[in-house]
Amino acid sequence: MLNKASQKKSTTITSKSSSRLGKTLYLIRHGQSTSNRDYCEDDSYRDAPLSDKGIAQAKAIVRELELEQIELILVSPLTRALQTCTNAIGIYAQTKHIPVIVLPQISEIISTYYSCGRKRDDIEKQFPTFDWSNVPEDKKWWWPFETKGSETHTHVTERIAETKRFISTRQEKRIAVFSHGDFLYDFMGEQSAYLANCQWVKYEI
């Protein structure tokens, strides 16, 4: 979605849930996209990439993330998140053999064409080192905005639950999540202010 906040330093938030997983998530919003830059979310900005500023923002947090000793990386299949992940931690992940898993459940909440994605075979080749096994090969993985309009709250809630279940199956304790402003805001149960582009928080879950 369009940028709603200014850049702030990272902080640590503890989930209010009574069912804790004993994991630290590094929730990272993508860098500035061309849609954020131009304040436009029509069909011409479908799955918009990062702007030059967005790429610079991602590179600016490289050292911060390297210091966190991350063991697993989850990333949305939308281009702006994939590019943010690549520029912020891609080289480090390859060097340290950290798995990078593309997970449709953490994509942006869809209310415009901007957050509609592309099929796996259209984008996977641009990010060949990532694990795409959780993304369907031959069908749309995103909410059908073209026929159903904005994504329902019920569907978003289901995606959040699926994400937490997926995380619970992993042995890693320190997990980076490259996602989106609206999704992360809902994921944290509105416990944090809306994240700025490339702002990140530690979320104890």
C-alpha cells in the first residue's frame, strides 16, 4: 500500500497471545516501490518493483540484519518484497547457507491491483536461489481481486493463522519475514505503528 509512516528505528514487540512459540521474528516491510513513489495503485502498477530509493533503503539495513544471526528467511512472492530481501540479506543468506522460502501467505492484503501478483513461472527465474516449493506452479496464488474485489478480513485472518502454523513447524528460532505494511500491521494485531518502507521490528512470538 501507499507509504503511511516515516522512517523509525527498530524496536522489540512481544505478542500478546497466550500461545507462544518461543521464536524471534524480524518483520521487515519492503523498500519504497514505484507505486509508493508515484502514489498510484492502478493496473499499470500491478506487482510494482522497488524504486531506486527502495533499493538504497534495502541496502542500508544489510549490516543491521547481519548482526541479528538470522537462521531462516521468509519472503512474500511480490516483486517489491523479493527485491528487498535480495538487496538486504541475499548475499549474506547465500554465504551462510540460510534458507530463503517464498511464502504466499505473507503477501500484501489486496485492495487494489498493486498487490496482485504474478504466476510462479513468470517470476521464479528472476530469483532462482529462493525456495519456491510453497508457491503453486500453474495457478494464481493471490486473492482474485479482478472478480471478487478487495480481500476479505476472514481470508486475511486465515492467512495469518497459516503463517503462524508454518513458523511453528520450523526448528529455527530467529526468522526474518520480508512482507508488507498492511499485512504486518494485522499480523502484529495492531501492536505496532504502521511500518515505514524498510523499517523492521523484532516480534517475539
